[in-house]
Amino acid sequence: MKHLTFTSTLFALALSSIPSVAASQNDTTKGSKTGEQVYQQACVACHATGVASAPKLGDKTAWAPLIEEGQHILTAHAWVGVRAMPAQGGAPDLSIEEFANAVAWMASASGGDWKTPDADMMKRIRHEAAERLEKEIKEKKALRKKLEHD
């Protein structure tokens, strides 16, 4: 029985490593969800309705200043949390690559000419996110210090 379980597991692993036709035709990095899939899973609640001033998908006027920030800046700031948007879009199970796919997809559907992030863009996004987090950490420490002295 153990041999059968091991063989079944090995077979399942082998099958899962074969890329599907659909996966090879989507707009994502290997092993991640498409921007549209992430949008439907995590972003639609706010970006379809405009909750908390979220720019609605397809609203070129609302998205224009955000697109102007640049792909790595907007994606990194949104990943960390910006304005009323929570960090990771409130979906902590998403990878940064999946999140970046969704931002690129939404920006492209809203007037931008953004592509699914490649390795170089992901490096820029990660760097900007780290910089933004470091800035926020310093601001929070200063606030705590002020609180302790008041």
C-alpha cells in the first residue's frame, strides 16, 4: 500500500510539473496567477465599485496620474499599502509577482501600456517596496519616540 501511495504521489508531482496549454498562453511569470485572475480574486471588490476612492477599472481619468508614477513605483507603493489601500491589497496570500501582474493588468485596462513584469521590473518593484517600507519604519519610530517624550 505504501508503494501505491508513493507511486500515486510521484505521478501527481510529475503531472503537475508539465505546463498546461492555458498556462503557457497566459500573461504571467511561471507558476503565478494572471493579472485578471488576481483582479477577480482580490481587487474587484474595491476597483469595480470605487470603494474608498479606489480607481475603477477602465477609468482612464482616475488611473492617469497613477500610471504616470511608473510601473515599479505604483506597484511597490500599492504592495506596501497606499492611501486607503491595505498592504498587498488586503490579500496576504498573493505573491508580489501575482500582485504585480494584477496592477499591470488593471493599468493596461485603464489606459496604460504596461506589460506583465519581467525579472528586471520585479527587481525594481522589490527595491522600491523595500525603500518605501524603510521610510515608513523610520516614520513610525519617530512617532513612537515622540509618544514616549510627551
